[in-house]
Amino acid sequence: MSQSKAPHSKESLLASRVGELVANDFRTAHLFSQHGIDFCCGGGISLERAIKRFDADETSVIDALMALETQGEKLQGLEQLPLPDLLNYIESTHHTFVREKAPLLVEYSQKMVRAHGENHAEIKPLAGWIHALVEDLMPHLMKEERILFPAILGLHNQVEMQNCFGHIGNPINAMQYEHDDALQIFEKISELTNGFVPPAHACTTWRVCYATLAEFEADLKQHIYLENNILFPKALALTA
Ligand SMILES: [Fe+2]
Ligand SMILES: [Fe+2]
């Protein structure tokens, strides 16, 4: 599923060999694992046969592969954006998303502690990690918006700016450390929630909380990818 090729149809995906799909786009490896498809031993057979052999749900697998492909095309488009537009995109899409969803996650997890915290051991630590994540992310967004992004824009516009951090690489390193911290917290959350899969007895708040966490993780990974792999290298190249 190379991002440079034309989009796949359902039929062409089903006819592709599993190993070929993974070789062309490593993100499919994680997707196949999630759907119970063994892409190592089963890599030489077509996706259609693999879905049958590993008893996976064809519609879910195809939908997820197509969503990945769309995401890949979108990222390719973002790579071409001029720096000021990329900064605007990150703020208006990803920073807005975090600000909208983070308070909801805190609210849901606190409700869950009140209703189920005594009887289910995973709930209190989950609420603790969600709190830690939000406490880390909010100042992170502010540092990017108030310090790093204006400095990157200044470099782009060749405007001399007063700053207290020296080379732009310093705040970029600091932001990358904070990205790693946020992803590590999400790994703990993913372990505690069994990959955001609610137990059969879960109430509505519990289910909504896990669904929001899954959405939050996907957005955060894309947000961090954009900053680490597209924005920061472009900013550093301006100082080379
Ligand atoms: Fe950001
Ligand atoms: Fe960031």
C-alpha cells in the first residue's frame, strides 16, 4: 500500500499478498495484528485468503486499510504545505482536538472512579494516567503556541526575534522529549484498558471513555508525527 501509488479498491486489496502490503506500508503490520492476521507466517497469501484463514472480519479489515491509505495521502498533502499553513493546520486541527477532548476524558474517568473505582482495580490508575496526560499536554500546547511556533514563523519570515532559548534546536528537543513522555503515558493507558476494549459489563460512560481514548491516541500520534517528522525538520533546515 505505497503512499505514492493510486488508491486501492476493495478488490485490489483483497487480491494483494499480506506480506506485500506490510512491505509497502509498515503501519499495516499493527493493523493486521489487531485483527489477528499473522503477517509473518501468512505473508505469502492473498489478503482474502488470510482473512478467511485467521477468521477476521473482512469489512473491518478493508475499512481500516482504506482509512490508513487516506491518512497517508493526507500526510503527503501536509508535507507540501508552506510552513505558516502547516503551523495553522496543527493548531486548528490537533491543538483544538486536544482542548476539546481532554476535559471530557477527565470527566469520564472521574465518573468511572466514583461508580466503579472500588470494584475494578484498573479504574483508579487509569484516571491517574489520564490526569497525568492532560497535565503534561496542556502546558505543552501553550509552549508550542507561545514560544516555539512564533519562533519558527519568525525564522520563516526572516524576522529577527528576541528569545531566551538560544538555537531553535533547544525548544525542539524539549518538545520531542515531551512527545515521548505523552506516548509513554498512552502505552500505560493502552495496557490498562486492554487496547481500549471495554469489558462486556462496561456501562455507557466506560464505553464512551474508551472510544474517546482510542480517538485521542490516533489524533495524538498523527499530531506528534507531523511535528517530529515534518514541522521540526523544516524549521531546523531554515537554520542550516
Ligand atoms: Fe502540537
Ligand atoms: Fe507537540
